[in-house]
Amino acid sequence: MEASLALGASAAPEIALGSAAMDETSPLSRVALLFGLAEESPRVLEALTHPSYAHEVRDARHNQRLEFLGDALLGFVTGELLFERFPNADEGELTRTRAQIVSAQALSEFGRHHDVASALRLGRGQQNSLQDSDNVVADAVEALLAATYLDHGLGQAKAVCALVVEFGLSQAPRRAALDPKSELQTRTQALGHKAPLYEEVQREGPAHDMTFEVVVRVADNVAGRGRGRNKRSAEQEAARDALAAFDAQRPDHGDAGTP
């Protein structure tokens, strides 16, 4: 797969820097710079403000309205980018890939990689727990995208969305390898099926050295089989087996054509 994304007929607009005097060592400054925002923009702080902080600080605006807009914006732009980038991919493949890119896990990984988590404004006593929450960091990323759109328009917002999409595509193989069960569920539900069902079919060995065998069913059919020293590891192997089977059945359109 190519590392960069095509934005369609024209190249992505350059992201304008925020304040020229910005302190690039501060998480807030680095986040503002990445999203092309002026550090003094009221929307930057709003996008980084969790409701727990707004409940404690008078007149502070939390980021939930911006998150609503950013979620819609990212979904639309991601769909457009994938449609242009993978001309041979079918609807199911595009839907699955979009779901991976805009998931809370993927957006939180992007946010942590770019210091969004460190720049959050959180309520007292909740910093550690909320900073570790995928949903909290993902909401802030979406809110920042909305802030970029409102301050600088759709062109610049699409350019930043392209960074999110490219990051998500680059991390997808690693994420699938680490958690094949989540990847399998994302794929099957994107195709309109119910969540995969795991069934233990056999146990072997003494209690202290037991081996489990599990099958996973998708749309009432056995899609994969796995063995492990415990049920969880057997389920992961069954999901990995199912993913390998799905990939083997998928038509080979080449790197430029499929996600």
C-alpha cells in the first residue's frame, strides 16, 4: 500500500501555522501547529476541554459540540479519501476501512502520537483516568478537526483529516495483528453480519497443561479455527485464521485498488 493518500483532483492545501511566536515545546503549541490553528484561538481551548473541567471552571466551554461536528466532518472526508484512493475496493471494504480509521482506538492513537492527550484540560483528580481513555482523546481529536474547519474552512480541515486517515491506514496492520478479534468483528459488521460467535469444540491434556480448540462462526458458517493454552488465546488464533481466510478469498486488485 502506498504511504500517501490522494485527495482527489487537487493536492491537499498547505496547513498554515498558527502563531509565529508559538512555543513549539508545549503540548498545546504542538497541537495547534498540527491542526493549523492559532494558539490563541478560543476554539483550540474549547476543543481540548473535557466536560469534567467545564463543570469546575466557570464559563469554560467543553468540547462536545465541536466533537459532534468533527465526527461528521471526519466521516465524510474519510469516505471521500478512501473512495478516491482505492478505486477497485467494494462498498464492504471501504466501510470496514473507514470504521477502522474513525474508531476511538485509532483516533486516540493519533492523538497520543501528536500530544493531544497531554494538552487536554481535565477535571481535578481525574487527569490520569481520563487521559488514558480512548474515547476522551478521540473526542478531542474530532473537536480539533471541527475547530480547524470553523477557523479556516473545509480545504484546511480536509488536509488535517488526510493526516488522520494516513496515520490510521499505516497502523491498521499492527492493530489487526495485536487484536485479531476486534479486527474480525469490525470486518464482519461492516459487511452487515452479526458479531462473530466463538465456540469451544475441544479440550485436551491434564488440568495443569490443557489445550483448548475453538471455532469462530460468521453468518452461521465456520470461518476459522484456533488452538491455545487458554480459551482466550484459542479465540484469538481462530480470529486470526478467519482473517487469513477472508484475505485469501478477496480478489487481488493490487495495492492501488484495495485498502
